[in-house]
Amino acid sequence: MSNPFRILLLAGTREARQLAERLSTIINIEVIASLAGVTRDPKPYPVATRIGGFGGANGLARYVKDEGFDLILNASHPFASVMCANAASAATTAQTPLIRLLREPWRPEAGDQWIEATDMAGAVTALPDGARVLFATGGGSVEQIAATTPHDGIWAAIRLIDHSNQPFPLKQGEFIEARPPFSNKQETELMQHLEITHLVTKNAGGNAGKAKLEAARELGIEVIMIQRPSQPDGQITVATLPDVLDQVFDMMSQSGPDRA
């Protein structure tokens, strides 16, 4: 048998786990999943896993070349802009193909009350005096929230998977520590209990996080939607797992008949 087709999977999302599960069943494919290490005690992957950074784009390129990867598969979060930039740069340096799995963004539906913002500062600026806000923007956004200057009288709940005892960044509010996914019922009850008037979230897309948008729609809560960062050049971008698998099989067939 020929050498396996080696894939570096930049992981940390639901789709990355699904890809790892699917790819682990395919003969002559070897996958290494890479996690940034931001979340404590992540659920194990069904493939070999490394945790931690690479030391920037150059470090990632060295790792790809030294380990002989045939493909970089970036299934990280749509807002993982640093990782996306590093992956694109490393792929060019290592002369290794790069596939970006980027799920479709959410789009407003009938009954939604959305205000679009380009970043966290714009989202906070859009909040009126006296708003009661649920920030469902992830742990990496706490510093971004801290750097903003909200209007007087804003109360905020910031939801995190784990917050590591970091200080609350705003004058009024609290951290909520909870692990997704959340049901429509859970989101509705949380927003009602906290008397939320505004939801701030990032346009991550996908089905897993839609419950908060459905709850906001049903409760008449205004949503401040932070738009996605732009994607770097030099990558093959696909939106679904079947599209990724099609690309992988094509690359395997082009690399030699024994690998397909």
C-alpha cells in the first residue's frame, strides 16, 4: 500500500469534528486534528490530535513541511481570522493545497430585527441607553468588549464556555458559563429570565447556533449582528462536508492511483 494521504485538520468547530469522524473511516487517509487550546477539556476527536499554537504562519509552514502533509483543511470558526491568515500564508510557503470549509452565513428572516455591525465597537455603539444585552460572541471577544465604551445604563450578560476567572469588562452585568448547543427553549427562557432587550452575536452561520436567533425573533428582541471578516486569497473555499470530501478525493486521485 502507498503512503497515506496526510491531512492537517485545523479544527475547533462542529463541522471539524464531523469531518474527522468521516475521514477517519476512509482507507489510506491519515488525519491530524489541531486545536488551539482555548476551550478547557474539549471533547476528544476520533483522530490523532495536537493542542496548541504553531508559532505563527512560519511555524505552521515548518510543521506542514516537516510532517509531510498533502493537504491543509481549515475547518476553524468563520471568525478565526488570525488562523485563516496563517493557514493561507503557510500553504503558500509549504506549497501545500488549502481547503477552507466556510459554512453559509445566517440571513435575516421574516420577523427578525437585525442591525449589522462590522466589529464589536460598532455593535456596542448601536446599543441604546438602558439596554439589557446578551453577548453571545464567544470567549475570545471579552477583550474586544472591554475595549469598547458602552452608553450609560447598559447591563450585559456575557456567555462563555469557560471564562477562567477573568474580570468582568463592563460596569454592570455578569458572566454566564454554559456549553453549547442550546435549544430554542433554553435560549427563550434565558432571555426572558434576564429581561434581555438586545442580542449581540457574530454571524457564524450553521444550525448549531440558530436557536438564539429564533428566540430573539419570537420575543421581539433586536439583534446586533457582527459581520464576518474577509477571507484570504489562495484557498479553495467550500460550504459543506460533501464538497470537502469531493475535493479530497479529487486530490487523492491526482496524487496517484494507489491513493484514490
